[in-house]
Amino acid sequence: MSQDIGDFVSASCELVALGEPTHREPSFGFARNELFAQLVDRGFRSIALETDRVAALIVDDFVRNGVGSLDTAMSEGFSHNFGEQAANRELVAWMREYNRDRPPLERLAFHGFDAPMENPDAPSPRRFLEHARDYLRLDLDLAQLLGADERWDRAEAIMDPTVSIGATAEAERLREIADDMLLALYARAPELIAATSRAAWLNAEIHLTAGLCLLRYHRQAVHQGDERVRLSGLLDIRETAMAQNLFDIRNIEARRGGTMVGAHNAHLQRNQGTIHMAGMDFGWFGAGAIVGSLLGERYAFIAGSLGSSETLGLGEPEPGTYESVLQSRIAGWGLAPADAVTSARPRTDTTPRQGYSPLDRAILDTADAVLHIDTGSRSERA
């Protein structure tokens, strides 16, 4: 057992993915903060969390440049209600203090790598497309094509293909316009960056990419016929967007240092995961499986594991489970080699409400290490 992440990260690794088995146990966020600080000491200069990439620009502007306030960064810079988590607030405040007196190239950067959606719903692409249009200074009236935001925002627009609007003539035209704007953004990059800045160009590209992702998502929601194919396609669009965002983040940060990634195990594990939705089980490759297969040894995955938790109502793991073996070896929290647990079985005492994904052999066989917390919630600080 170790609390030093350097024992598990090779010198060639540039993307360290730290998974958590549930979003509801706060101890994982505090452990992540401590491990990120260790990576910063090793030259890492950025972190990417499972939150909307566009919204996270607000957090990054605060931690790097002091724009706005901590309260604004937490309330407007996170999706999925993650801005309410104490560990995330601690992280943002610490990053701002770290950056305060450092030159720009040495400052820590904050990124989101999720698309602006959740599996059952996706908002209107209006603000993303209009941001790119305004940056390109195009005379385009998108309002008539977009219509009321409520047509896009309602859950039925994703879950019921008979009322989705992703295949309307207006939506098709919006996709053509967005694709043309992306071409123009790159074709005119030299003049645009000279007139504004590289940061402003990247901001526009991030907004436009998010808008295109939303248009794809709404188009897939209209798929008729096999419901399994429709829902599987929605999962693939989101995970592919997350993977593309990670590659884009690494392209931005490559010269400055490595990046830590924080998200649910399901998004970061190298093996194929499963999800239960609409009464069906789906196999899917998450962003980590996509990125890991292309980066090879430059990608490291540390799987999150939990013994018990008062917050989740999760009791001690049954004897013979992977978590039970780790529980007997690790007091408090610690990192262990993924092959440290050989003969064991998955735990079966969890419920869907807890959002907990138990360890299994496939996850461990493709992980580089395990972060185990023996008892969460009694002391939120790991």
C-alpha cells in the first residue's frame, strides 16, 4: 500500500486517469486533490474533470487569471451539480492560490472534458452556435432555425424518437451551418488569432465543437427501429466527444506538462463497460478505453474502490470480494497495484441508487493501480 502516486506512474505517462466508483462518496474528491498536488510536484500542469467543457472555461479563467470569484466559478463553471461538492471547491481555491504569483506558462489549468449533456437529455445548441457565429463575425440569423429552446431541452426530445426534432429540416440546416463554421474557423485561423488571440480562437472552437456534438446527439435521438441501436448510438456520441476533448486538451497542454483526469470508473476504464438503461443492458467503450487504446503507455488508469460509506448506506463488503481483500490491507486510503488482488469475486450488496460500480476482474486486469478508501464519509477528508 502506498499514498505516493509516483509509485504507479511512469515517466512516459502524460494522462493519469483517476476513477471513482460512485459520484456520491465525497472522500474520493479529497483523495484526488492530494494526488493531484503530488503530480503537480512531478511537473503536471492541468486537471480535467467529468464536467461540461464549455462551462469549465469559467473555472479556468478564475484559477489562471483571477477573473470572477470562487463562488461564481463553483455555481456557473460546473455541470451535473458538481460545483456543490466541497472537494471541488477546495481544488479550485487551491489552484487559484498556487497560480497567484506564478508566470502564465507555470500556472495550473482547469478543464472539463464532458459534453454539455447527460444521457437522458441535451440542451439547445443555441448559445454554442451563436458564440462561434459572433466570433467569426458572420451575418447569420439562427433564431428561426433553432426555434424555442424548450423544443430541445425537454427530456422527450431525447427519450421519445417520435417527438424529437433532430431530423427536421431546420436541424439538418443547422448541422450544415455548424460544419461550414468549423471549416471557416480553421481556414481563417491565422487572421482570427492575429485579430483576437489564440485563447479566443480556442474558446470559439470549444463552443462550436460542443454545438456540433449536441446536433449529432439530437439527430441520433430520432433513430427509428431498433431501440437498442438508438440508445447505444447516444452513448457512443457522448463517450466519443469526451475522448476527443481529452485529445484536444492534451494537444493544448502537451508543452506544459501532464494532465490528471478525474471521472467515474465507467468513463475511464480500459475495458468495455456495461450500463442498464430503459430496461436493457448495454456494452460500451468509454472515453478511457478509446484514449487508452490510442495513447498506449502514455495513459494510466487508476480504478477507484470503496469499502463502506455512511453517505451511500453501503456496509462492509462481503468476505471474498475484491473490496474485502483491499479492505483488509488498507487502512484509511491508499494505492495498490491492480494485480495485488488475484482470487476474489465482485460484491453484490450495492443498489442502483448508490451509483456504485463494484470492482471486477476485467477492470483490474486493465488497470495500472487501485485507489481504495476503506470507510468514506466518517471523515470526508481522505
